[in-house]
Amino acid sequence: MVSSPNVGTTIDYLAAVAHAPGTDQLWAGGSYSNSSNGPFQVLIEQWNGSSWSVVPSPNPGGMSNLLQGVAAVSANDVWAVGIYYSSSTSPGRH
């Protein structure tokens, strides 16, 4: 077992993992927060075959950004899906 990086000081969770076919790469996605009340930010991590690294990602919502799924078609074709909240009542999808 290999630990993955924890970005948040309070909450870190990975909701999905995908393997890039023909490689040792794994992609994991979820969210993190520095407060038990949020807001949440997107967390994307990549396993290169020997270690995990955090990959920068957009956070379009002002309230919370939640990554919920990851798919890897190849090493250079990786997709993620989730939901964001720009206010307490207006979800959007990205």
C-alpha cells in the first residue's frame, strides 16, 4: 500500500480511480477542504508507476467543487466529471 498526498488540512477524499490503458498510470479524483464546513476544492492525483503527485485543476465554483468520476482513455486522454456550486443553491456541472 502506498499513501497518496493529503492536500486539505481537514478533509481529503478520493471518489474515483482510473487506469490509463497500456501504462502504469493511475488517475484519482475527489475533493478536499481545509474546514469541516467546506468549501471543497477539486483534488486530482496521478500515479506514475512509482509515486503519487497532485495535478493542478480548475475550481469554477465559489462555494464548492466536487469531483465525482474519472476515466482514462490513454496516458494523454483523461476525463473527469463533477459538480460545483457558485452559491448555496446553484449547482453546475463540469
